Amino acid sequence: MDIIPSLNPLTIRTTKNGETIEDIKKGEDHEQPLSPMARLFHEPGSNVYIIGIMGSKTKIRPDVFKENLVHTFLKNRRFSSLQVFDKENGSMKWIPTHVNIDDHVIIAKLDHNMESPDKFVEDYISNLSGSPIENTKPLWDLHILDIKTSEAEGICVFRFHHSLGDGMSLMNLLLSCTRKVSDMEALPTLPSNNKSSVTKVPSLWSGFTILWNSFVALMMFVLTALFLEDTKTPMKGSEGVEQRPRRFVIRSVSLDDIKFVKRAMNATLNDVVLGATQAGLYRYLHRRYSETDGNNVDVPHDIRLRATVFFNLRTSTTIEDFTDTSKHGTWGNKIGYSLLPFKIALRKDPLDYIRDAKAIMDRKKASLEPLFTYSFANLVHKFFGIKVAGKLNHKVFYNTTLWFSNVPGPQEEISFFGHKVAYLAPSCYGQPNALMIHVVSYMDKVTFVISADKETIPNPHQLCDDLQESFHIIKASAKSIECQ
């Protein structure tokens, strides 16, 4: 495969750690600084990578992938630029460089007579989470595993450093490379999102509610940054958890079943997913506490367990030409987060898990917390520097128990470079939490993707079973209400 021509006529050479630059003309237009949020993802404890696992219904043709990546990914300046550290002022810049597609597309060496292809894929991705991408090249790669598993004929694993963009921009970049199977000229459609990400104030009372909820959230944010840590449970990671390899497992439930519970409870899809997650975490922790003590011991009723829940701050989820980084609002890390308290307890009525989640999320939606956390990180970086902003971010994340994220996926079957997609499973590694639960919809399924530190959560498959079983119990309870 030919080397792609550089956007910069100069040859960029760096040392192994990417800190020394030769032949760069200072002050030219091709040097673009990293945004504060992108820079933050290079700080210790926040050096996060996004993993995108895609199952194909057909055998994967590597040459087709390489040829198409040249005309899609490499048109995006972030995917054809180095991120270079400037020793003089401590900043980082995007520096366009020569890109050889073969350096970014890795064909895994396989033994097609292996005993368990599914376990091999799981182990392969886990090993990836223990190794960074060398910063002597743009920070992304694609791993192709030509192996038949229980759910796919082949596996692709995309890996991006989080500084390239947030989950929504990277998901849309991938989806802009796909087409509907039913219409190979049409882009897939995402669930409609007509609501603005900016909270509106329709009345004096609702305005007061928003201000009060935002003030409470601000106080909890400050206390968490200072000292307020979640209870040490079998899910709470220890120091250095962000540096350890992780295991990624997935489990799917019916989207129609989730919509049924949504209608029965007059809730949102996210409320149902969060409620099922709370129920599943309780089942898992109950088992872990019982195994430790050798008896049927219940989960302590007064534990503090919070999730960092991420919100997309863009006003639309429409799929655009995401190779164009000049479009306002299209690229970057435009995400805020909220600290969401989970009620980990046994509920006599399983539907109470949904009611609890809905009540909490209604309060979070009626606040400016996501906008505040996004703006606050930028302000701290501006006035106190990237090191202080990085330590603050790490402290807040480490003092909570898990990350939670929900990204809408295509509503119809899609084809990626001519390969029909069986499933999509995005996640992350490098965060200072032992657990991340990422939820993505695709066609008629909703998939829970678990990213778990192997030392803290040695049995993530059991956690998936608990999430799935908890949802089935909730669905059965909702059906009983409908029959009354």
C-alpha cells in the first residue's frame, strides 16, 4: 500500500517519546494546538483510549479496509497528525505527517484450530488495553481478527486515543463510513434528538429548581474533588487501576423489551437502562459479599456508590461528514459529566429500580451540571495549568466507583466498507475506575459493554449475567402491571 502524501511538505521526525521535533517552522498555519480537553487526556490518570469492537457477518477483506480508510480516516487531520509536545511552553500541537496505512492496520496472527475463538478475542482485546499506541505516529489503529466466533464471522477492533475526540464524534466518524444494507447509497439513521443540550428555563419555578439542583451538584463535585470517596466495595478500584489491563465482555437484551418497560413506566430508555444497571449491580455485590463471608450476607445498606455519567453537549446526533474537522461542533471532546448516586439495595418491587433511576435522572436533567464540569475543567486549565486540571479530574473520577455512558447506534442493519455488521461494542480503558458500563443500541438490540479491571472484578461475565437477569425480572414485573 502506498504511503499517503503528507499535508505538511516537511518530514516530521520525533524521538521515541515524541518530544523532539526537527524541521518544523514555528508559527505556520499547519501547527494547531490541542484543545484543553484533548490535552487533559494525556495527563496521568486520564490517559484514556476508546475501543470500538465491531463484529462482521462476512469474512473481513483487509485490502478493502485499507483502501477505504485512506479515503475516509486519513482525510481527517487528526488521523494524519502527530501530537507533539513542545518543551518550551509545555503545550501540545497537531503536526500533519506522512502516514503509512500499514502502520495502522494490524492483521492478527491466528491459529484457526484454537479451542475457543471467543476467549481468544477477549484475551486479544484485553492485551491491547495493556499497551499504548506509540506517539511517533497518529494515535489510532485497527486490528483485524479473521476468526469465526459465536456471533460473527470476523472481528475488527478500532482503537483511538481519547484526545482525538469523544465517543460521539468517533462513533459518527465510523458511522459515516457505513451505509444501510437496505439502501447502499444512504447513511444510517440514529434515534431522533431534537432537544438542545442547553437547559431551557420556561418558568420562574423551574429556573429556581435548575439553580438549586446545579448548586447541590456543584457542592458534591467540590466535596468529591477534596475528599468524598465512595465506599470500598468489591467494585471499587485501588490506586493505579488505570494502568492495569482490562477485560471487555458484552451482553445484549431486546430493544423492544426495553421500549415496553419504558412505556409501562412512563420513563425514558435511559431510565430503564440505568434502573436495570442498579438492579444488576446489587445482585453482583450481594453475591460477592456472600462469597467473602461464606453466608448469605446482604449488601451494606449505607454504602456510597456513584457513577460518573457522561453527557453529549452537542445539539444534534445527526451523522455528518465527520472527515471535516473544520465544521464547528463536529469534532473535539464536547462532553460533560454528572455524578450519579446509585441506590444499591434490594427492592421488593423490581420496578422501584426504574422509579429511582427516573427520579435521579430528572434532577440531573434539571441542572447545569454537565455544562459546569465541562467549563470548569477548561477554566482550571486556563488559570492553574494542565497539571492541576489533570489532578482534579483524576481525583473526581477515582473517588467514584464506575463510569457509565450511553451512545445511540443505527436503527437499521448497516454495512461497513461492504461488510455487514453483526454488532457494535464501544468502550474505554485507562480510566481510574475498575468498572465502566457502556450501553449502545443497534437494530433491535441494546448491548451492555463491560470494561472491567481484572484484579478488582475477576468475573465480568457474572456481572453481565446479573445485568441481563435483573432486566428480565423488571420486564416480568412490568408485564404483570399491564395485565392488571
